[in-house]
Amino acid sequence: MRAVIERVGVQNISLLMAIALVVAIIGSQDPLFFTVGNLKVIGTAVAIAGLLAVVQTLVIIMGALDISVGSIAGLTSVTSAMIFTAAGPVLGVVGAVGVGILCGLINGCIIVFGRVNPVIATLATLAAYKGVAQLISDGRAQGYTGADPFFVFLSRGSILGIPTLIWVLAIVAALCHIVLRYTTIGRNIYAVGGNDIASRLAGININRYLLGIYMATGAVAAVAGILITARTGSGQPVSGSEGLELEAITAAALGGAALKGGKGTIAGTILAVILLGVLINGMTLLGVNTFWQNVAKGALLVAAVIIQQLRSGERRIGLPG
């Protein structure tokens, strides 16, 4: 039993127990919760936020943060739709990913060469990218992709009975897990987050890793933006991407990624994404107001951070009690 606990991890076991508890409570109140259709709804609903949570985990493990992912998703959603209208789906996807990588590169350059705190830097670009998306779209939805076979496949298609959106999340999560667990790049990411000074002395080019991580984050945020376009049938400058950064950070923190860096797993983040998806879906089925759902997300983020503080034994930074 101890070997199983050590292999799975206390954090992941706690999340599995929480998921089981929430499922049992909601399922006892509404039998529709257990239908295959509703389970697919949960999966597709969390796919976009899950993508951002997975890549946010890499950023957090490295000791940084990216608050601009939601805005990048909105900007690339508009970009994909506008290019699609002019040149077709292939160039629409390529153009959107290119814009996402560029946004990530800008974030990285501000942090690395401007020596700006990642939170402040990406808070600024969150506003900037959102503004650019609204400027180029005139604040309105752009294009129409609802009749294109590729975008229809992304939004409503399935492989082996599993929605395409879930496959996209699974592939990205698997790639990130492999990088973190089985490559030198992954080991260096953990090392930089755990102790950047020792990592620099060991010869790790921290600036290069920061630039690479933020560019990868931008690319995945672009994929999320493309999925938003597919789901809504048009490029959305704000709708569909608003608040995604909070969901991503909440899932990563709830999954065990230490906000101070050096700790976290993709498996934990995915379990946290599932927990959030089940909770929000259940609250919707039970008729809970969406405002209370936002309160629940915020409360979970606070709880996750408090638990991290208690586990790490860090001193309290508030007023003396």
C-alpha cells in the first residue's frame, strides 16, 4: 500500500478522493449526471481550460507565471477566423499558432531582457493582447467557421467515440508529461524552479529556458484559441477566453504545482481539471447561479495556496496574531 501511495502521490490520491466525493454527492441529487452525454459535456467543457492549465503547470514549475494565456487565446481565436476567411483553415491554424508563439516570445523578452517580474509582465500583456484582439476585430466576432469540415471536426467530431477536444487535451498533456519526466529539458525546468542560482552555476541557460517556456505557452494558448473558434463558429476577441487564466492557475495549483516553483506534475493538474469540471457541471445541473460557480473557483485557488503554505512550512507573512 505504501508503495502505491508513493507512486501515485498523496496529492493525486487526495484529488481522486475529492472527485469521488463530488461525483457521489452530485450523482445522488441528479441521475442525469452519470449519462454518457453528460460525461462528454464535462470533457469538452474542460478541454480548453485544461490545455492552458497543462502548459501553465510548466511555467509555474519553473518559478514563473503567465496571466496572459486567456488573452492570447482570444487574440488567436480572432486571428484564426480572420485568416481562415481569407485563406482557408490550414493557413488559419498556422497563422494563429504563429501569433501565439510571437506573444509568448514578447512575454519572455519582457521578463528576461526587461527584468520585469513575470506576474507584472504578463498582467500588462493580458491587457495589451486583449486590446489588440478588440482592435483588429472591432470588438465583434469575426468570420464563420461553422460550415468548414475541419473546424466542425474539432468542435463536434470524435475518434473512437471520444470527442476531438478531449483528444487534443490528452495529446498535449502526454507530450508535456514526457518532457517533464523523461527528458533533460524537464529535469532542468524543475532545477530552475527549485533553485535558480544553483541552476545557473550548473551551466543551465535560464534565459533560454524562460523564452522557450513562454513561447510554448503561447503556442498552446493558440491551440486553445483555435478550439474556441471551432466551438463558437467564429473568432471571439473576449467571449470564450475571459477568465481562462484564473481557471488554468487554479487547476495547476490545485494539482500540486508549487507557486514558488520546483514542484508539480501534469497528472495532478489533469486531475484538478477533472475535479473543477465535475464540480462546475454538477453545480449547473443543480441550478446553482454562475456567480457562485466563480466564487467556488476562487475559493479553491485560495484553499490550494493555503494548503501549499502549510505543507511547505513557510512562515506566515500576514500581521502577527
